[in-house]
Amino acid sequence: MKDDMLHGAEIIRPIRIRRNPLNVTRRGLVTVEPQKGGGNLPLVMRPSVEGLDLVAWVSTNREFIETYLLKHGGILFRNFNISSLEVFEQFVIACSDELLLYGEPTSPRTQIKNNVYTSTDYPADQSIFLHNENSYRHTWPLKIFFFCLEPSAQGGETPIADCRKVFERIDPKIRQRFIEKGWMLVRNFSDRLSFKWQSVFQTEDKSAVEAYCREAGIETEWRGDRLRTRQVRLAVAQHPVTGEMVWFNHAAFFHVSTLEPSMRKVLLAELKEDDLPNNTYYGDGSPIELSIIEEVREAYRRETVSFPWQEGDILMLDNMLIAHGRNPYVGQRRILVAMTEPFTPKATTFR
């Protein structure tokens, strides 16, 4: 961004402090600077005056925030004394739009209020690999927000990675293979080791499930009362605003080799690979080589940055530009999540 940035009738000029670029609005309300030690991701916005009403400020500076978000991919709003779910919800609406339902769930969450959810309810000692929310669906949110009500005593960071850079790190030959074939998610719904189809699709009617799946480009296979689905999606997407190419899929996330070793051992002791709750393949159904999955995982690892949560933090991510995950933690941890701006590209499936 240029040293002088025109925002409406305001001029934003950088002030150098400790070698970090620090932008302050002319009214002196908010400072903008990179995360210490994290490069330009996430960008950090802090109040420079006491008692600033973040929701009111965001309401009149939405375009300003969007400009930074599209450039950096993620913004951390810190030290604004946000302490309630209600203010978080107001912030999200002021920043973006109506909060979205968490559709086609693949991980356990608890709905708190008005489509505000807990972050994934996995055991504290397990990590969650980086991913873009709902990339396996035909429609996904363009923005996702995280709110820290209570940071954990140790660990529990939400690592993030720029998917533009992940895309660039992956060997062009591998990228081309995924571009041509796409990737396939196979889900098996059951009462024991995965979600029931009735809870995922919110119906007891098989015909209603089949109708939804046809519309969403999902193949269904009934085995008595059990359901297996297959959905083939794009592995690489173009951002609808910036036009940039991003690595945008759950191919590594849901692959059996990415599971925690203890969990993988338990599942494979009981199930054939075809019957796992989730697994991924190339779009034509052929196996993805382990070496390829490992290269993809390594690309994420090399681009991953993280920061310790502080009470009241809000992290705003462009869900196509930035992937997110979760580190293991000790103690209590309360992070809330909201998603906005549903987006359906012209082509989401291979048929």
C-alpha cells in the first residue's frame, strides 16, 4: 500500500515506530501495523484512543477495512475491550453481512446464538490441520470471524496461512494435475464414528436428501439406512474480487494420512478405507499419492504463522485467501466463530 492512502476525505500517513509501519487515521482513532514476528499476516488494528466503539467505527470504515483485508487476507482487532457475544455479532454484521448457517457440517460445533458457533469441539490434545471453511461445498463463506472469549492457559493458537503463497509453493505439475482432475471427498454417515445423515441434512426424508445433493453436485449411495456421498470439487479457485489463484480445498485435511496417528489407528482397525467417515481422492476417484499429500502439507507448514490469543481478540479472515487451523491446548479455551457472504462460483464441480 502506498505511504499516503486516500480513504474518503481522509489521508492515512504511516508513522514509523520500532521499525514497524504504523498507520494512524487523521482522527487518531485506530492504528494499523503488522503482527510482530508474523510478517504482514495478520494485520493488527488497535484503538489509539480509550473507549473507542469498534462497531460504530467499523460501520463507517467498512471499505477501508475491506481494502486491507483483500491485500493481507487477515486482520486481528485487538484491545477494543470486546467482552460479549452480542457485540461480536454486531461487529460481524457491521463489517460484513448476515451470519450464515454452518451447513453440511463435518466437525462438531455448538450453535450459541444466531449462527454464532463454538470453534470445532475436538479434544484439546488434538491439532486441527489448516483448511478453508466449507471448501468442499458448492457454496462457501467468503469471510470467517473468530472471537476469543477466553484464551487457553497454554497453546490453542489458530494458525493461519496465505493460500496464494501455498499455491505458489506447490510444484506446478502437481497443481496442474489437481486443476485437471479436481479432488473428491467421500463421506460415510453412521451412528457411531461419524455424523448421522439425518443431522447433517436436517431431515429424516431420504428423497429430500437426494434432492439437496443433486442440486449441490453430490452423488449419493444408500446402503440400507446408511449413506455414502461423493462430491468432486475444484482444487484451485480464483478469488472473485482480486482475481488471484488460491489453493482452495480439503484434499489434505480429510486425507486419512492427515489424521492424528492414534485416531487413524483406531479407525483403520475397525473400518476399511472406503468406509472411513471422510477420505479424499483425485476427482476421478484414483488415490492421491502419499508423497503428493505430504508436499501439500509441507506447503501449508512453510506458510503457517500463528499468534497467542488475548481475551477480546477478533480475527477476521478472507476465507479464500487464508486457511486456518488449531493447535492443541491446555486449560479452558472459548473461541466463537461466525461466517458471512455466501459465494457460489460459476463452476464448482467436475461432471
